[in-house]
Amino acid sequence: MDKEKRFLTILLFVVLLSACVRPVTGPTSSPTTKEPFAGLPEVPTSTDIQPSDTPTMTETAGEEEPSVEPTQEPEDIPPTPFTISTDIPTASPLPVEAPGVSPTPEPTNTPRPPKTPSAPPKNPEDDYGNPNFIENFEDSTAWQDYYGSMENDNIALAIEDGQMQVTGKKNEGFKTWWFGGFELTNFYIEMTVNSGECSGKDAYGLILRGEPSSHGYIIAFTCEGQVVSWRLDSVNPYIDLEILGYTDPKLIHKGSDQSNVMSVLMEDDKISIFVNGYYFTILSDSTYEYGQWGIFVMAWPTENYTFTVSQIRVWYLNH
């Protein structure tokens, strides 16, 4: 009886189990091939995007919201070539002006004010006492050559009424001189001159520590108001060296018929130049230690340029 009950129980379990199993139906799919998912549309490329015809406003929960308009691709524009320039422009500075003030134009050809000396004029008598020699041109003996003449092809001297006229017979910058003084080493010399009718670089002055046909130091004033100096080294051939270029000290009374005083202090290798008593400059040259002194003239451009000397004073400084 127990065996029958066990058999019926097993049989019932088998019937119930078979009733729960459902046979598989339909086509079998290949394990290596998958069909596209039909629920998703194809994604268009950028070239397929066109402006939408949908309204620009949509209703959501009773409110209007702006919709985003589609972006339109720009037309094809050829690229601009990119260049690098090595030329860097220089900006011109702009003038700075005070507000509301117009700049005043500079006047043209405005003469400069004369130089104001920082020291009083030199008085040689205070430094050296009375002069050792004074030439007042009372006679012409000291200026005559061996033949009693005061003229050659280049220069002419004439003494009258206590003055000596000096004429340069050749122009275009021809330098010439005439010795009348004696040999000196160290000295202070002062010459008072009237420039006469002159222009440009017509020049008058002195030749110092010189020899008639060889060498000397030349110091000259020009009609334009400049000072210039040369060292004469040879006459034949002519050689000179400019030791002071044309310089305007703002102390010379320039132009025609003007009176000026030229003074020179020669001490060893130092050459100090004074204009109308005021110290101007000092030169240094030791080439020539002693020699005669005389008168210098250069006509440029005036033909037969003539100046007048009224007095020469000399102090001996042989120390």
C-alpha cells in the first residue's frame, strides 16, 4: 500500500512539470549577425541638415518658450593667406601741447645775444706792470725791410697819422704777413685794430714766434667775428696746420669799421687768446719756442682788403 502511494505521488509530479514547459517557436537567429534596431531613425550628416519648418514657438504646459533656431552653415570662403611682416612701423611722437595754448613759432634769423663774460677783462698792467715796448707808429723804421720798402707782391704796409694800414694784395684766402718785431720767447702782446671795409672771412691778426721765410703761429680775427689759428710749418712748399678752427666767441665786434683788441699770452707751450680783454681759450703747442712777431692779413673775399692798426704793446716774460 505504501509503495502504491509513492508511485502515484511521483507520477503526479511528472505531469505537473511537463505542463509548465513551453516549446520554443519561430526562426532561429544567427549568433554572428544582428539586425538593425528598427526603433531608431538614421542620424543625418551635417550636409543633410536643413532649416526646419517647425514653428519658432512651442507650447509646453501652457507657456510659450523660444525654440532654438537651427544653425546654418556659412558659405565656403577661401582662406586668407597668413603673412608675417618684418617691417615694424615706427610711431612718430605726437607733440605735447598745453590745452588751449597754441605753440609760438620760432623766429628765423634771430641774432644771439652777446656772450656775457664770467670774469672782468684782463688788464696786463695789473699783472705785468708797464709795457716793455709800445708801437704808436710815429715812424716806419721798424717795419722797413733791408731795401727800405714795406711792400711785396702779397702785402703792403703804409704808416700815416700814427696808424699803420695793412693790405692783403691777393684774395681768395691767401695768407700773408710782415715781420717788424724782434725775437721773443715768453711775452704778452696786445694789438688794437679797426677792421676796415670787410666781409666774410677777411681776417686780420698777428704772427708770433716766427721767422720771415719759415715758420710761426698765426692768430686771426675774421670780419664775421670768428677766431682762427694756424701753425705755419713751411713756406716753400707752403704748409700750415689749423690748431684752432673758426670759432665765434661772441666777444668780437663783427662787421666793417669795427674796433677790436687782440691779445695773446705766450708762455712756454701755452698760447692764451684774449678778445677785447676777455679770456677766450688756451692752445697747447711746443713746436716753436721763440721767434719774431709781425702782422698777418688774409683777404677773403674782399679784393685788396685793408685794416688799420693804431697801437701794439708788448710785455716781456722771460722766465
